[in-house]
Amino acid sequence: MTDWTQYLGNSLPIKSVYSTVPSLTNVRLQEIRLHQDGPRVSLRIDLNSFPENPPRKWIAAKFNRVQLTLLLIDISELYLRGWNLNNIGDLNFVASDARIAVAFDGESVKFECNARFVEVEKLSGYFDSYQAL
């Protein structure tokens, strides 16, 4: 598996809590936000693995799920098809010509764009009652 954090301008938020980089296969895409300034896109996804070294406040709150929000900066060639209640798919990155191709491929949604930079906008924990069952 390729270390997708190599495409991030700031991989420290991921690497500070995960000993092994989490997979972006079969993840849930929760939100796509388009920003005119930049132009930028935010992708919020649920990761499938909980970190080995979560912050103490996550442990105290009994969090069992992690959401990662990625910020795609200076985007071009945006493509979006479909949207549903359960957007499960694979998130992939490919570098080319000083840009990064970002693609989410799921049964209910397909997203593609090129970005000059990809940053971690937010990494947060929460309690997923469905996960606890």
C-alpha cells in the first residue's frame, strides 16, 4: 500500500496518532465543500481504523471513529457525479506535473479534481454508536 501522506503538505496530524498510515480504501465520504477562494475543496471522510496513539481527550470521551478533512488547494478540472446517503469508496492520489490528481471512486459517487496542494484541514475523533454495536 502506498503511503498517501506523501502527498500532504502537513502529514504530522496523521503520523502523530497513527503508527501505520490508515488505508483510504472503502472509506465513507461524508462531505464535499466547494470554496470559491483559492479555489479550494474540502473532503471530509471517516477513516476505518482508530489510531494506536489517540489524544487523551479522545480516550476520555470514548471516541471510536476518526474523521479526516482534507483541503485541496488551487483546484482545477473538478468532476462530481452522484451523491447518496452512504458514499463508500476509495480515495486515491497521483502526482503529475506539479499537481496532485485526487479521486474518490464509489458506487454512489465519483469525484475527481487536480490540486496544487493537499493539506490536513482537520483530524477529529467522535463516538459512532453504529461502530460500537
